[in-house]
Amino acid sequence: MNYIDSFRDPAAAGALRARLQTLGATLAGQGRQARIMEVCGSHTMSIARYGIRDLLPPNVALLSGPGCPVCVTSASDIDAMIEMIKIHEVTAFTFGDMFRVPGTHSSLFMEKTYGKDIRVCYSPLDALHFAAENPEKNVVFIAIGFETTVPMTSVIIKQAYKKKLKNFSVFSTHKIVPPALGALLADKEVSISGFLLPGHVSVIIGSAPYLFIASDYYIPGVIAGFDAYDILISILMILKQIKNKRAAIEIEYKRVVRPEGNPTAVKAIYEVFETQDCSWRGLGMIAQSGLKIKEIFAEFDAKILFPVKKISSKEPAGCKCGMVLKGILKPDECGLFGKSCRPDNPVGPCMVSSEGTCAAYFKYLKLQD
Ligand code: SF4
């Protein structure tokens, strides 16, 4: 397949559907079910957009996991960034989705309506350039995302260092994916028989960091692309492994992902950041799963420059995002879904984010009134 249209071709998808149904029937004959988790918000959206669930055999279920960076940012991190903005005189830059996520008492959006200087940006470079042009302002970039976005944050911190900027810093909520998968597999509440592994993250880290999933837990994983054909064939690859009682990490998204990833980008990450224990919404504290700015770049660490007292953080009342992020609950099993929680009035982050599971269900599976 050379052109993107091939990956969206209905005839190719139809043929794959038939193969999936046959394989599903074989597994059903062995009394087996498959629970496959996608751990990327873009996969969640593609699965909903292409109606992939409707093409699967009845004994194959797709679960959404903790793949949306906004959704897994803990209430305590959101409260801390809001406190920083309330207490200190800063100009904060962030991506649009983070803007509306509710913390315990407020959100960045609400703080902006109260007069705080909070701006939405499309690139961290916007924040860096603003800082260079406005030396009288303390500019903080609120950094969010997994391995895909961290190299860019590293680059801007190194640029700020080179330019000797004294008014630019980063509030890091960056996280890395593999430890979260380990936490899910160790969680007795969660039942997973295969992983659709994230394509974008894997462009950076390659396949090696996932090998423990197959070797330690005997669970198959396939690094998948984002079109209908990519997702269907990746599910087929997982089901074949399950049928053959095999567990390996395979790459379907070979047109983009190499086993070794992008070593230059990984080097860029760990020149500036080091791992630390980190709290994820729904998954709790996960060892060495967060990225903090190294001491050598401490002058750009907003958490050091603008300290805040820890406040007692709470999840929004009635919101089940934590269980949705672990694949234990589907969005429409939350009592607030489509009632008090909708994209125009979201209660939890999974409805705010454009990659959130609840937003995907609402947009594609539950049609609005
Ligand atoms: S429907 Fe809304 S309140 Fe319920 S889990 Fe999803 S985001 Fe949270």
C-alpha cells in the first residue's frame, strides 16, 4: 500500500472484517474472548470514527486506555498549575484542551475570565518567542504529553538556555507510556488480552520499551497506525497471536515506526529531563513514569521558580474518568454521560479533550439530540 486512500479502502476493510470474523469464531469455539486495549487517544478517535467496534466478532472487545495526555493529568497537577497562576505574576501558555479541564475549584479557563494572563498556543515555540519579545513578563509554558511531544519541549528549553532567557520556564506534566502499561497489567481490576500500541509515541521510542509486556506478562502487542486498515489488520495480528498462544511485540505501522525508534529524539528528551514517580488520573502514582527537568536546567523549571502549597485535590463529583481510563467502564456507563456531562459542558477531562474517550463516544457513538 503506497497511498493513504488504500488504508481507507472499504473493500480492503471488508476483506479484513471477514478474516476477523473467521478468527473470532475460531477463538469462540475454544471458549476464548479477547479484550484489546488501545493506549492512544488518536486510536480511540479513529476507532470511533471508522465504526471499528461494529466490525468485530462478538467475543472481541476494544477497551480505551490511558492514552489521552490531558485526561491522565491528575487533578493535583491541574490544581498546582492553577495555584501557580493565582499566586505568581506569570503569563501562562498551554494547549487548548488543557484550558478547559476542571481542577478541584477552578480551571485555566475560569482563571482567564478572572483576569489571569493565560493564552492558548499551537506550539511551545509561541511561548518561547513571546518570552523573548516581552522580557518584562514571566512566561510559563505548561507542558503536557507523552514521548511524542517531549522532544519539542526539550528543544525550547535548550533554546532558552542558549539565548540566556531569564523570563521563560516550563511547568512539566510530561509522562512516559511504558510504565503506565506495566501498572495496568499489574492491576487486578483490569483484564487485558492484547494491546494496540501507540503509533506516535512509538515513532520516538520504537518497540523495545514494550518487550516486557510479552516477556513478563505474556500479552501480545501491535504498534498500529491510525487508518481503518491499520487498526483492523493490527487487531487481526493480535488475534492471531492469541490463537497461536504466542506473545510478541509486532509493528504494523512500519511506514513510520522503526524498532529502534528515533534515537536522536530520545537523546533530546533525556538531555533535559529525567524520570520521576508521577501521579496519573485513574491509575494513581506510577514509579518513574513522569519527566522532570534536570537540575542543570533548573532555572527553567516553573515548579522551582514559582512554588505553591499542595492543596487537597478532588475529582469532579460523579465523574468516572478514572475507571474509563483503565478500561473498566465505558463512557455511557457513567451516570453523567450525555446528561450533565457533554462536550459543551464537560464535567471530566475525558469529555473535554479532543482525544478523550467520552468525547469520542459522544461524537460518534451517541448522536447528539
Ligand atoms: S461522561 Fe463525563 S463525568 Fe462521566 S466519566 Fe466521562 S468525562 Fe467523566
